[in-house]
Amino acid sequence: MNPGLTLATAGRVLRQVRTDHRTIALIIVVPCVLLGLLAWIYTGTHVFDLIGPALLGVFPMVVMFIVTSVATLRERQSGTLERLLTTPMGKGDFMIGYAVGFGLLAVVQAVVATGFAVWVCGLDVAGPVWLLVVVAVADAVLGTALGLLASGFARTEFQAVQFMPAFLLPQFLLCGLLIPRDQLPTFLEWISNLLPLSYAVDAMKEITRSTDPLSAVAGDLGIVAGFIIAALALASLTLSRRSA
Amino acid sequence: MMNNYDGPAVAISGLQVVRGRRDVIPGLDLEIPAGEVVGLLGPSGSGKSTLMRCIVGVQITKGGTVTVLGHPAGSPELRKEVGYVTQAPSVYEDLTVRDNIAYFARAVGLRGTELRDAVDRTLAEVDLVDYGGQLIRDLSGGQESRVSLAAALVGRPTLLVLDEPTVGLDPVLRRDLWELFANLAAQGHSLVVSSHVMDEATRCDRLVLLRAGEVLADVTPEELLARTGAADADAAFLTLVDHAAETRRSAS
Ligand SMILES: Nc1ncnc2c1ncn2[C@@H]1O[C@H](COP(=O)(O)OP(=O)(O)OP(=O)(O)O)[C@@H](O)[C@H]1O
Ligand SMILES: [Mg+2]
């Protein structure tokens, strides 16, 4: 690992995104539109206060998962990855570079989406709003790490896109968004304890519910960080310098 | 970034490669001298790209050794010393020409003014000075392959492995690039360049003719013509291939 090479990769990833205005617009605008839609659907009830925070955790992960898995697959197919790995660029520099680049993009997304949810849609947040942004960025990095891992198993773009429902929908269904996790059937609750998104959503809910959520959130963030490290470690196994 | 190792640039012995179920390289010995432009020629599918992948260390091999500048191919010591240009251009479509070259320059450790100067020099070498700010996806095929070449040239590696770098380029550009290759060799760099175009063979210091993963000839261009009695490289190559086919037939 070399910080110069990691930053070079992060900068390159961001430059690539910068030339794609439509993708930037989608990343920033779509979460706001969906949050606004939900707030509107549930006008006059408390439902938005229950699912709004969870969604703030889900968006960054889903978006960064898709963007990363497609971008990495393109690197494999175009030969740029193979070529990079013949240079002093390490696998760690490559992966952490992606995580840093998309993490920065996620900061922008999270600030806009959180601001929109709180000040436009009137989401009630008992704890500090900045903590929502911190958790959202952690979720984005988790999405990037899982995307790097998933792209190792995709041979075509079609497969890469199909991994989204395969990797993420089960997490989405079991993360406590539809019903609280402790009301799930025991076996499903047990499964949901094994999935990273559950902890991200727990953290988000804690922040909206409690005026002093820091210690609970720190625990959840620690677990999310563990998943990030595990996903990156597994993903590095799929990045081999040599191929047949 | 020149390395002072004074053995051959590449030494290959007993190399075996299987791709899919095919014995692409059944057993190959070859030495590539330092400070020369070595042309790798041979029909489509003869294993030129596979051999180059072995030299840069991205090919899984079944047996044998490949030693590059005194180290096993692909080892960490070589990452700054070996530059590789794949047959299909490998650059980022959604980056500008300059950003692509600069990224690969950063990957080998260039920074600051050194980086800027190296990128400017390389843009001139591949004749893309006016295109620095253009996205790759808006370039022609030949321009794109020149960016791919530039990304390897920018770090001035000791050994350059170039897989068909002049395909699809016009005669003027081809001449300029071959002059650049000769200049680099004169400065002590080693180059392995594959090509389909036989008249480019005469621009090499040495020629390696490959057929079905075997070395048919490892000669200077003059020796090739003298040995086959042919008038040009094209004819010489055909003579050698026919001759090899005949010996094989009479042997079996
Ligand atoms: N990814 C692969 N999987 C399986 N076999 C492969 C693969 N790539 C190449 N081959 C086989 O290896 C052999 C040598 O291919 P190689 O690409 O080295 O040839 P080449 O001399 O570079 O040809 P060309 O001049 O057309 O580029 C061919 O028979 C080819 O079918
Ligand atoms: Mg080839």
C-alpha cells in the first residue's frame, strides 16, 4: 500500500465520473426524488419518520455498489486492470482508491439527501444530523467494497447488473425497513444479523430516535467497518495479476 | 528509469503455456539482448501475444522460466522497469488523453513538474499534442492505440513490450514511431515489438519468427534474407514457414 498510488487512483476514478454528468445527476437527484415521494405518500402519518432514516442508509450503498461493480468490470474487460497490476500499483492501492473516490462522492450525495430529508421533507431527527451523513458515507464505502467483490464473479455487464438484486435485495428486505428486525421470524432475524445493511439501518434509526446515539452508532459502525474490510480482503483474491 | 543490469533483457528457457485446452507454447527457449529493438513476427495465432504476456508476467505458465532483467517475470522489482502495451488499447474511455497518460505516469511514481514534462514529451512522441484535452471515446481507433502506447512510454521503462503498436497507423506515423523505438534502443532501452507487417521487420535489430509457439528463426534482418535467399521479408518469412512445414512432414 502506498498513499500516493491510492490517491492517484481515487483522483482518476473521480475524474472519470466527472465526465459523466448524467451519472452525477442521477446519484444526487434520485435519492431526493424517492425520499420526497415517500414523504408525500405518507403525509399526515408517522411512517416516513420510521422508514426515511433507513432509506438514507440504503441509497448510498445501492448506488455505489452498482457504480463500482460496473466500473471494475469495465477495467477487467478493457485490460486496464491487468495493465495497472504490471505497474507498482498494488491491489490495495486500486481497491482503497475506489473506496476513497466513491466515498468522497458519497459525502456529496449524503449531504444533499440528508439535508433534503430533514429540511424539506421534515424528517424528525432526535440525534445530531451530521452523524446521519457519517453513517451514509460508511454505507457508501460498504457498497463500493461489495461491488468490488461482486464484479470478481461477473463476466458480463448483464451479470454485473443482476448482482444488484442478488446481493442487495435480500439485505434490503431483512434490514428492518419493512418491519423491525426483532419482529422477524427467528430464523430470518438470525440471517439479518449476518447482513451488513442491518447494522447500517440500525445506526440510522438510532440517530433519529435517540438524543445521545453516539455509543450505539459507534458499535454499529464498527460492525459495518468489519464487513468493509472482509469484503475488500475477499475482493483482493479476485484481482489476480496472472490469468490463463 | 533505467536499470543497470548487464545481462540479456529477457532469458526464457523451457517455457510451456496451455490456454484453454491448447498447447499454445509447447517448449520455448529464447534470449532477447538488451539495448535492441527485437521484432516478434509470426502468423495470427502463433503465440506472439501469449509470449509477451509471459514476459510481463501476466500469463499463467505450465513450465519453464522467464527471467527479465535478472528477475523472474512479474516480480515486484520489475514493476517500474517493464512497460506493457496490450494488443487491444487499454486506456480509460471516459478520461482525457492527458489524464490517461498522467495516471499511468503516477502509477510508476512520477510527480509534479517531472510528471508534467514526461506527459508533454510523450504527447509529442505519439503526435497527440493537440488532443491532450480530448476524451478517449471521442478519438479515432489509431489515436486511441497511440494513447495506449503513450501510457507505457511515459515512465521510460528499461524494457518495453509492445504488442502491435503500429497497427492501423499511416506510413508517416509508423516511420516516426519506429525511429522513436530505435532512439530508445540507442539510449539503452530494450524493446520487444510484435508486428504483422513484414516490411517493419527491416527496422528491427533482430527478428524472432514464431510459428505455432515455436521459434522458427532468431536472426538479424540481413541474416534472414541471406539464409532464405529471398528478396524481401515477406518472401523470406513464407520460405521459412514452408520449409518448417516440409521438415515436419518428412519427420513424421
Ligand atoms: N484467452 C484465451 N483462452 C484460450 N486460448 C487462447 C486465449 N487467447 C489466445 N488463445 C489461443 O492461443 C493461441 C495464441 O494466441 P496469441 O494471441 O498469442 O496469438 P498471436 O500470435 O498474438 O495472434 P495475433 O497475431 O492474431 O494477435 C491461439 O491459438 C489462441 O486461440
Ligand atoms: Mg496477438
